[in-house]
Amino acid sequence: MRFSCVIPTFNRRERLRVALASVASQSVRPEEIVVVDDGSRDDTQEYLTGLQRTSPDLPLVVLRQENRGPAAARNAGIRIASGDYVAFLDDDDLWLPEKLARQQQILAVHPDIALLGCGADTLFAPRGGLLQDIGLRSMLIRNWFLTPGVVARRDVLLACGGFPEDMCVCEDYALWLSIAEKHRCALLNEKLIVCGDGKRSFGESGLSGNLRALYAGEREVYRRWRKGRRGGGLYLGMCEFLAAIKHMRRRMVVAWERGTADPAP
């Protein structure tokens, strides 16, 4: 069982250093760490070149490309990865030391799992239990998988077409749904990652903080899912309704915390 870690990065040299340190400190290291520099304009490339020279024990593979976004960067990393499984990490997140070891243990017992996620401060499966299967219907209601917590079979990622590169928000959700349609997905109910310095997945700075963009991304996922599929329209409509309620709740939370009223949809 071979693991490749794929990290897309763009102009975040210092945060990338912390992310890489969390991979290097794993009790079970991946066979390779593929860093895809998505056209950084800072000193990221010089830092990575120096790291390859000064840390020959770190299995670092560096790929540089023109800026095309995180989906294209992850796809490029998947294509050149040599592992049976790809473990994703973003450059502003980190793994806790036992992350990969715990997922390896689960996959050794459950080799039919194609996509395995893990918990974080903001994400645990509601019904408890160490390992919870996440079926397609549950996935349509919400995205249960944070990208830096995901380990997925490389052949399945490629067969499903990778991350849709024409989406800049919720592209991970679109891919996970494609996988869940035909393969077993599960969540390891343990906190094994820290996302963005512990920030919420919404309402903060950066791309994920743009609530309108996030909601538009969810709607686009549903639109693409509905296209070309027959049946299930009523259930999907319910999922879209729940997404609208979730969007309004997020806006209310952020407006309350900022002490401002922002009723616009």
C-alpha cells in the first residue's frame, strides 16, 4: 500500500513550510510528497529547490506550472503520483502526526474503501462510531469530506476525471459525489487534521470566506449532478432547499458576529 501526498501551493511559502513539516513528522510517511507550485510569484520555488538540496531524506517531488487554480494543480499531482493512494493536503492546513498511519490501518482492514476522510474541529460524523460509511444520499445533503483529510485510490480519482478544473469553488464536492456514486466512501471519526489555523469553513478571509461564491458553487454541483441523470429529482430538490437554508444560516452567523445586518441573498 503506497501513499503519495499531493499539495497544491500558490504564494504561501511560509505556510507551505508548516504543512510540509506536518507531513515530515508523520509516524508513517508517504512514499512521496508531490508539491505542485501553481505559478507562485514569491520565493516558493527557491524554497522548494533548497529543500530538495538540504533534505535529501524528504521524498519531495516538485512540479511547477502556470497558474491554473487548485483543481488543475491537484490533478497534475494525481497524474504524476506513483502511489496506489493519494492523500491530499492544502498549503495552509496540516496533518496531525498519526493521520496517515490511522488511515492506513483502516484501509488495510477495509480495502474496498475508495475514499476515506477523517475528522477535524468542524467535522465529525453525527451517529458516532469509529468508522462511518457515507453513502451517496448522505453526500448529496452535505459534503462530509474536507480535502486535507482525504485519502483516495489513485485509479478511482483518474477514472472519475479528477477535480473539475472549470470550477473554483466546491470542485472537491463535485469529485467526491462522482466517487460516491460507484464506490464505497467512509469517514474515520477522529480529529487528524487542522484546517487553516482552525478557522471555520465559512465566513473567514480567503476564497472559502466568500459565502455567495460558496453557495453558488454548491448550486453548480447540484446543477451538474442533475444533468444527464434520470430520477431522484424530488430528493435533489430537497437537498437544494437545505443548501439554501444552510446558506442563510451562515450569513446570519457572520452578520451577527460582525454586528452588521446583511440581508441580501
